[in-house]
Amino acid sequence: MEGVYLFIIFASIVVAVLYSNRRILKPLTEVLDEEQAEVKGILNPRIEGHFHGREVRLVLDQGRRPETLRMEFFTGKSWQLEVKKRTIWTALEEQVRPSSHTATHESEFDSRFAIFSFPSKQFAAWLVKPEVKASIEELFDRDDIKQIEHGEQSLKATFEFYLSRKCSPARVRPVLELMTRLLQSLESNIR
């Protein structure tokens, strides 16, 4: 009988945590175009809708510390691109994936970011455009952005936060604005 009580207590705690994480996303519904956007899912709660007319999904990846919010704009394109802050791990990744490492030949930019793409030359030319560099630098100057990538037909930014520094509309909206600018440039420059 004692085991049943422990199970009920444990299950109640798990359900409470899962539903409380849905509340983290609820305020973010106001950044979407839809007036009635709702949080869906329990294990990885998400909001789907539009931002400035573009299809977007915000997904909370639970079970990690810090929490991770993935912001995805759907493009329908099969481009392969990853931009990450340069770290010791990205230096190792460059050694493991030398064929996809992309250098822009802009020493200051290349020293800050590790870039992996295919086709490399096409993305290297796009990445050195002043408006693209400025948007990428501004995104990463926000200490919460871990990486930007395009794969699986969407442009994604991974936003990390601790519950003590809530994931608020005021922090997410500017990231979505910058991603929209990047996406517009990407669509008009990469075929």
C-alpha cells in the first residue's frame, strides 16, 4: 500500500512539473499574429502560429538545464547551415567535419563564429553581407542564443534560459524579428 502512495505522489509531481512548463510558453502566445494561439503538448510543449505572416513554432525542450526554447521558421528549403559561437568544442567539430566548415575570410567574424554549411561558397558569400553579419552578431550578442541553424526545411534559433531569467515576450520578440530579417535575406540570396 505504501508503494501505491509513493507512486501517486511521484506521478502528481511529474504532472505538476509538466503542466507548469506549459505556463512558461503561455505568455509567448502574444508575440504571434494569431489572437487565439494556444500551447499544445505536454512533454515538449509548443506554440504554432505565424510571426509577421511567416509560419513559426516555439518548442520548449524540457529536461535540460538550462531550459531550451527552439524557435523555428518554416522555409520549405533543404539548405544546410549552422552558425555557433566559437568554442573549444566547435574547434574540434571543425576537425571532424572539415568539408562542411565554411570560412568567410573575414577574420573578426570567423574568430567569433564557427560556420558549417553546404554548399559552402554560396553561404560564405551570403554571410559576409553587412546586413547578414549585423543580424548574426546581434543575435549572438544576446547571451541566450546558443546557435542558429537551417535544416529539415526550417530556420531555427536555440534560446537557452534559466527559470530565474524567464523566457518572456520582451526577450523572444527581438530574436524573432532578427530571424525574420535573416530569413528574408537568405531567401533572396540563396537559391
